[in-house]
Amino acid sequence: MAEAYTRRSALQHFGLTAAAAKSDVAGAEIVIGESAHRAIVNIRGNSSDAAFIAAVKSVTGVDLPVKPNTTAQSGAFRVLWLGPAEWWVVTTGGTEEKLVADLRQAFAGQHAAVVDVSESRTVITISGASARDVLARGCSLDLHPRAFGPGQCAQTGLTKANILLDQTDATPSFDIYVLKSFGDYLWQWFWLIGRDYKFAIKAQ
Amino acid sequence: MSAQKNRVATGGRIDRSKPIRFTFDGKTYYGYEGDSLASALLANGVTLVGRSFKYHRPRGIISAGPEEPNALIEVGTGARREPNTRAPQIELYDGLVTASQNRWPSLDFDLGAVNSVMSRFLPSGFYYKTFKWPKDGWLFYEKFIRRMAGLGTGSQETDPDRYDKLYAHCDVMVVGAGPAGLAAALAAGRAGARVVLVDEQSELGGSLLSERERTIDGKPAAEWVATASAELASMPEVRVLTRTTAFAYLDANMLSCVERLTDHIGPSATGPRQRLWRIRAKEVILAAGSIERPLVYSDNDRPGCMLASAARTYVNRYGATPGQRVVIMTNNDTAYQTALDLTAAGVSVAAIVDLRANPTGALAQAARAKGIEIIENSAIIHVKGTKQVREVDVQSLTSDGKGVTGSVRHLYCDTVLSSGGWQPTVHLHSQTRAKVVWDDGIQAFVPGPIMPGQNNRSVGSARGAFGLNEALNEGHNAGAEAAAKFGFSNVTGNAPSAEAEPESQPLRSLWIVPSNVPVGQGGKHFVDYQNDVTAADVQLAHREGYVSVEHLKRYTTMGMATDQGKTSNVNALAIMAGLKNVSIPEVGTTTFRPPYTPVTFGVFAGSDKGDFLDPIRKTPIHQWHAEHGAPFECVGQWHRAWYYPKAGEDMHAAVNREVKATRDSVGIVDASTLGKIDIQGPDAAWFLNMVYTNAWTKLEPGKCRYGFMCGEDGMVFDDGVTSRISENHFHMTTTTGGAPRVMSWLEEWHQCEWPDKKVYFTSVTEQWAVFALNGPNSRKVLEKVVADIDLSEEAFPFMTWRDCTVAGVKARIYRISFTGELSYEVNIPPSYALHVWRALMTAGEEFSITPYGTEALHVLRAEKGFVIVGQETDGTMTPQDLGFEWIIGKAKPDFIGRRSHLRSDTKRPDRKHLVGLLTENPNDVLAEGAQVVEHVKDKPPMTMIGHVTSSYYSPNAGRSIAMAVIKNGRNRMGQTVYLPYEGKVIAAKISKPTFLEDGAPANG
Amino acid sequence: MLLISCPHCGPRDEHEFAYGHEAHIARPTLDQQNTMSDAEWADYLFMRKNPKGVHFERWVHARGCRQWFNVARHTVTHEIIKVYPMGEPAPKLEQK
């Protein structure tokens, strides 16, 4: 691989590091940031096949979340439900090649598929007391704690971009996975909506 | 400060210690905090506030709510000027600028009022009848009529305000915060349900804000409202929205509401002006109250004529009296309360004219006890005064109520109040397409059965239960039941209760209050104030055969415009029913549609404007393109670099340079937007055989193949190159614009038609950035940055792919070409895209590597006759039409579109074919879309045989080139055809659609 | 705006979905294709029901799990009467 300095995140050109240095995270109603370069591997398979579930567990340690729109975590591996036969395995960036290879090996002999999609998405994180209010400006999901909470994820729309929304804690904090081509649009949308809130930028 | 002559000394919900200055038609007035524009104008004795739509009659304030048909006001100045705002709904703020509408040169002296004198020549349907002939007459008349007609004028400038919009969810939504709505919200909120309560007014309470004497739970009504409001505010799961109108009841209990955040503050406010709430409720409680109907009497539109309940609101809530001396006409008991309240405020009530004989209800008796004269079984037959009521004439009714008899009494007054009964506000119920049904007892439409899936219930006066205790009880029960449906059954507290209703008598419906001259002669009986529709107009419509209410509405315009007939619909229906001698429901009802009251366009847009109107998708090196001066071309949502002008270059020069440099040496283009789909599974090849027209089984791993996809109708749908990665693994590319469509196409066929096939599709469009090197020197450039594979023709031939590293970055290179030149499509991870692009640019320096944009890309491919799906095709072209007979897999038993290629129409030899066009003058560049004819005539119509699909100047051919689809084109080679457009005729010769000498497509 | 219950994700707003077309139009088998007339093939291609009442139609949860499913929807009331998986025959419903 090329030297690390040659690698750029999707939102790097907004000068996030400098903005984060000037941000008052403690006093903010919402904190947003980019969590770039995650390893994201799309897996497909039959969740009623014990061998498939076992294979996922053998590589990630995670019990495959078969309930729609849920996530499961084990160590560095987080598995997100995308569809009845589709999941993402998300883990530390840089390990995607090994993860793809390990999963392919574990799935040998099954009708399953493994596709690295790490490079296609970036993650915008949003956290804070007003995070739900901000998301409600563009997302039609009911994110009230009675309806949605940590452990749940959903593919949906946020303003006019398609996203995968993953609630990571009860603060609340959310990871928003978005295609990189929509990154500028969505980031600028957060700035637009965020002007009515005290908001801060968080360094990665 | 000028005296407010119609302001009572004490009482009401205004703050007399906080005067507020405002202007109306340029004149300065003062009101108080808590005033509406209407109440402040009344307090100042201003009763003439507008001119009517058609006759330009002087008009005053009719109502105290959203139903206002007359007092439509222009608010604000400059870019913020907003027309047609209802005076009772405008809250005063310091510096508020308002103006009357529909008058010229002034409200007091209006030239348009000549229409009133001419009114016998302006009957219903006048415009339809007069201006429909001669045939094109309307086009001539329209501009004059438009100038005379119409209400206010909006600003022509860009709206300087911003708007917010959001989604919300709740268990129970309550519309209206009167007694029923408050009781409902309290019950549901106490049970723990998630509740949203909306009300259009500035504070909660609804009709209770206009009460003088009523008590609830032993407290004065206003005090009870304050307690209830405080309790609701303390509940964390209850959201209370004031100044918020639920204007649309959409599918599945979604209500659109507009919250007015700063309209009561004015231009000095910060933050969004209004907010659109899209609230998805599980259950909706409609507690929107009811609207009083005016009586239809002669000249009932004179300034000073008002609804009885409105006068009550003005005096009780705002401490403003509509006038000094009042005559009230009523057909029911409620107007007596107005008389009592006005009397208490010191206003002289000259008489109550009751259409009924022998009124003995409790309120009537109370009025009598106060010494108010009651003239029973009588009617106001004339209203005198033009810009202000001066006097009314009263006469006894005949026994059938259709005429008057006896001596005429003259009563001096400046105000005439009328009450014709109450119509529940059924608008939101009706917007769900649920029916309303006629209730004979209250002579009004009430909500009928709800629509399936629209879980709502109407309570209180919104369903025709007009008593205060009924409203409180129904509201409480509805709130408790709705909450219990969602598991919140622990309701604490009982329904609030009020003292018993005063005993009342039934109303008497006289839909037209008779005069001593026939309707239509003498005065005007207005039914619809806003549209100037009179009882005589309804009679005319009936005489001319308009039998249904929908006809009536369109013929007379009754019920249209900003008030949507809130005060007029029932009266009009009832008059029509009387004329037809049928019951009111037999005439029908009008269907209410959103919005309940007008909504500003800006709030629908919210922040979705400018760059946020549609997402802009950017490639990983978008910044580089921008920094190098490239304008962008929109391709779907993508912004692609169009061309890279150097200093002094226009687009033409830049594109010519890019095109020549690519053919002569090497060019590079950012093709990252290309759609890419990863296909895996043992049935992957089988699936490709079905979706492409050609065969895929024998394609070896490491190799690439071009294919057309057709719809089942046989027409080209997308194209692209697909490569075999391994036995059960393919990488498909699609057009930029077609990528999402192809992805869902594959999924649909797999999931719906062939679910047993073992294959998975995953979009990887953005997993790879793609830079295509094109031109004779492209290999030399690449060799400088690729060390780990042999790039020679023998080792890495055309239509194959290889994994390697490019400038240290893991890459996959496809040897495919869209220029006909030696070409390498370099696929790399987007996070390294800028690094690799710069490395390629540096490596290419010695070959004068030239970045090119989409325009040069188009010219380069057209020179070689490559088609673009969506440009050469339009959903009516088969691969055969495009000259791709060879790409149809003859040996394949089946593929999508195959059977359609066998239809007689698709087999016709003279279909439109893709051909080239060479203009006689090589410098003429045809317009894309220009129509092709064989024989030119002086003017259209001419027989068109096709059209230009692509057209460019080709620097390599040294002339213009064009592609066209022309009927029977392949059999017309060499024929001269003509393209007449924009006042000229260009002659062109039909050629093959390839324009360079070695013009075989798909090689390189 | 409709509220559609995705068989997997549950109720979501209409804007997350894409309408496909009328459900239960079987693609003719190869044998049928090869023996049917052009008119019969055109009927398969182009002719669709447009009932005032219950319509059986195919939707996809485009912005969600990307799964196709069938919907019985009333074209007048917009009521979604039933959501059922691909491959399942049209339910027998009382006409409303």
C-alpha cells in the first residue's frame, strides 16, 4: 500500500481536524465528526443455515443478528443487519483484506458472498442531546427511545441521501454510513441544520 | 397615541400596559399586546378593511378566525410582502405594516367599484360566457381581466426568510386546544402516551378564550385553561404546538402542520420563520371546533355586518367592540349570549331580531331580563349604509318564512350581527375522503364513518356536540381510549366538568332571509363573500341547469379561493336544495381538500433549495477538477468535470484540444461515476445470459465482454462491460445514470422471477475510483507507475483485466475502451484516488497527458460510433436498430427481450436505424434533437423521418459529425436529407455512424 | 404519505419504497413464448389492471432492505389491506 499520507478521507477537505481543535465539545448540543476508513465487508448468505451462522461467528465472534434492523457486537467486530440475507461486518480499518479472506475461507462450500465495501462509504457520527432533533429534519424514522435505541440500525433516507443509521449509545450517538459521493452534501446539510444548535466538531 | 374609541376599559386577554404601533394603509394606529390586527382595527373604529373580489364592494371584518372571507390583508413590505392574510389571524407586533387589497387608487375611493354598478351585467359564468369567443378571444382578454381580478399581490423578490421542516411521531395527536382538545390531551398525557397537541392560535383554550362567565372544575374558564396548559407543559412526552395549523390530513394518519415561529415578531426575528411538521400519529383526535354560519340577508356584506360569535370574541377576548350600537339577527339561541356579553361591556344592543317565534330559551329570558328588546318571528330586510352600516329595516315574517309582512321598523345601528347556526369543522375528517352526514337536529354536516386506516375520532363541537360538558367529556374519553389502545391505560383524574348548559330551543333554518323585494332585485344576499356569490347567482345556476354542487361550485366559483367556503358552503348547498326541492344531503357535499388555510410555499421547500434542492454527488477527486477550472456537467445527481479550459480558451477550443491530444498522445478522464455491480454465485453466468442479449457462459476468467441489456419489450435499457473475475464471480459495469436502475432490475428479476437461482448482487460503484487512460501513449504512461505486471499487448490484451499496483496502490485495470484508442481503465480505492491521479499526471507529463471531461469523452466515442444509452436510445430502440445485430445471442434459448425481437413490429426492416449525418457544410454542427425531413416545405407540418441524437465538431475528422435515428436509415446511405430549424435548413448526407477511417467499433 | 409495512423492516414511510407494477404477472415459459401470438405477448408486456378497489401490486423497499414484496392496496381509500411475500398467491379478499 502507498504511504499513509497519501490516503484521504471523504470529508478531509473540510478541514475537520482544525475545526475540531476549535470546537467546544463539552458545551455542545450536538457533536458531529467523520469516522473514516472503517473496514466494512458485505456478507450474503442463508441465515437459516447453521453453517453460515457458525462461519460468521468463527471469524468475528459475533452471533449473527437475524432480527431485522439490529446489530451485534463482539470485540472489534460489529455486525449490522441490512436485509434478510445481507449483513455488514464492520471493524477496524486496514483489516478488510484479511477479513474478506477469512470470511471467504469460512464460507467455503456454501452459497455465500463476501464483498469489500469499505472504500465506498464514510461514516458521519452525531452525538448529543439534540441529535434526534437534528436527524428528524431529514429522517422519517421514529427515533424516540421507546421506538429505537442502541442495538438497532436501519437503512433509510436522511434528507435526500440514503444512509445506514446505527445507534451506538443512549446519549444518543449515531453512526451514519453514507456513500462517499454524498458525503459533501450530507456534511453540509448538517452544517445547515446545525446552525440552530450549539454544535461542535469532533476529531476522529 | 390616538384614542381607541371602541376599546372597553377593562377585561379581555390584551395587555393595556403594552401598546403596539402598527400601520394600515399608511396610517398609524395603536393596539395592545395580545391583539390581532382585526381586533386592533375594530378597537380603533376601522371597519372598512377591503374591497370585494368581483364587485369591489366595501367590506369589513366578518369573523374572528381562519374562516375570514373579507378582511384579507397584505402584510409586510418588500420581499416579505405577503398577500391574502386573514386579519383575525395576524398578531400585532411593533412596526407591523399592513394594507388593504383589491382597490385602486384607494380603499375609500375604488375605481373598480364600477363593477358593482354594472353587476347586473356580471352574473355567474360571465367570464365563461363572454370571453370564450371568438375562439382565441380568451388569450386577448385574459391580460385585462387578470389585472382587474385577483386578490393581493405577492412579492416578486426572493423570499429572504428561511424555513424549517421535520418529521415527528406520536401515539395520540390532538388537533385543536379548545375544551375538548385540552381534555383529550390531558387524559392521554396523564396516561403516559406520546401526545402532540396543535392549535392554530397563539395560546391554548380555543373557544374558552372568548368566554366571560363559564367555569370548569369550579374555576373561571381562562384559569382552568392556564392550569391545563401548565400541566401539559410539565409532561415530558407531551408536545404542545401553538400558532400551528394542521392543514392536511394525509394517508395513514400523517398530518402536515405549519408552525408560525416568527410571524408574530416580524422581520426583526431570528431563526426560521415557519416550520413544517409532518406528524405521523397512531391515533388522531379531531377537536377543531365549529364555525358559525352567517345569515343570508339583503346587503349582508356592508362593513359592520359580522358573525355574532365574532363580536363575542372581540369584546370578551380582546376588549374591542365591533361598534357602538348593535342589532343582532339570529335563528338560534347562541347569539343571545353575544347580546348579554356586549351589554355587559357597555355596548348598546338595539334589538335582537329572531327568525323564530316565541323564543323562550334560558339565554333569551336572560336577555329580556336585561331589558334587551327581542323582535321575534322577524327579519332584517334591508341594511342601509355603503361603507358603514347606518340603519336596518325589520319586518315580520310570513308564516312560511318566505316573505315578510306588516309594518317596517327602522333601527339605527352601526353593526349587524348574525347567527345562522354552527357548522362543525369537519375539514380534516373530510380530507381523509371520509364522508360527512347531515344532522337534521343541528342543521349541519357532521363527520361520518372514518376511512379504514385513518384512525381518528372527532369530539366536541367538531362532531356537533356543542355543549361545554359534552366537549370536556368526549375529549377526556377519547384521549383515554386512544392512549389505552397503545398500552397506556392508567388514566388519572376524571373528565373536567362545567356547569349545566343553559336550556335552549332548536334553530330555525331560513337559508335565505326574505326581503320585501324578490332576491336578486334591490340588495344583494351574499352567500360567499370572498367570491362575491349571491343567492341570486345560485338561483341563476339552478335555472341554467347546474344540478350538482360540484357544478355549482365551478360555475359560480362559490367555495373557492383562500377561505375555501368555510362560511358559505352549507348556505349555498341549502339554497340549492331549496330550489330543487330536495333535502340538503341530496344536493351533495363539497369535499374538503388540503390545505385548511393557505400555506406559504417556502415552508414546503424548507432547506431543500439551492445546492440542497437535489444532492450533488461528487467523485473522489472532485476538488482537483474544480481547482483546475473545470465546469461541471450534471449526469443524474453526479457532477462530472465537463472540460478543462486553459487561459483564453472557450469550451469549443478546450474540447478540441482535449479530443486531439487524446488521439495523438494520451488523455485521462475521471470515470469513477460508472456503475459497478459485484455478482457472485454459481448461477451468475446463467443470470447474465438472461439479462444481456449475448452469451456469457464461455467468457473466461480474466476477460471482459461488452453487452446490451434490454427490457422485456426488447428495447435497449443499458449497456456496459462485464468481466469474469472467477468461475462464479463477475464485475459488471453500467452507465453512470443507469447504475441504480440496473441494480434494482437485477434484484427484481432475481427476487421475483428466479428466486431459486444462486446469485448475489452488490453495488460497488463507489468502492472503486476509475481513471481511464486513452491514446497511443497510454501504455507508456502506465508503465512508469506499474511495476508488478507486464503491460504489453501480448501479456495484457484488449478486453482483459489484471490486478496490479499503480503508484503503490492496489488496483485493478481493465483493458476496455470507449474511444477506440489503446485504453486502460484503472480502478483504485477512492481514498487513494487523488494520489493515483497525481501520479498518473506526473508520469504522463512527458507525453503531455491531457485531462479531458465529459464533452471530449462524448466526441471521442462519437468519432468511433460508440452509442450512449439514453442519448442514441430513448426506450424505442432495439440493439438491431442500433446496428448491433451481432450482439444478439442467436443460440441462447431465452433472454429478457428475446421474444419481443420476434414481434412483427420489431422485425420490420424499415424501423428507425442509427446512422451518421454529414452536413454539406462541414462547419455546420447540427442541433441535437433536430428533426430530419426528406422534403422541405415552407412551414410545418412536414413529414419527419427521424432526429439527431448526438452532434459535435470532430477535430480529428476535421468536420462536424452527427448521429441520428432515421426511418429505414441503413437503406438510405448517401441520401441527402434536410434539417429545418431556427429559420434555416441544413442539408446532410446519411452515412455510417463512424467517422474516422478505421471506424470499427469496440476495438483498440 | 402512505405507511407501508415492509415484511422485514416494519412500517416505513412511502418515500422509502418504490412501486414496481401489478403483481402476479407470470413471465411466460419459453415454450409459451415460442407458441404465443404477438398479441398474446403484447398482452403480457403492456396490459395492466387499473381497478377501482383492491389492486395487487409489487413494491420494493428501495431505501431499506431492498426486498421486493406484494401489496394488496385499495386504490380509492389507499388502505393497505395486506402485505405478503413474493411467490405467495394473491389473497382472497372481500371486495370493499
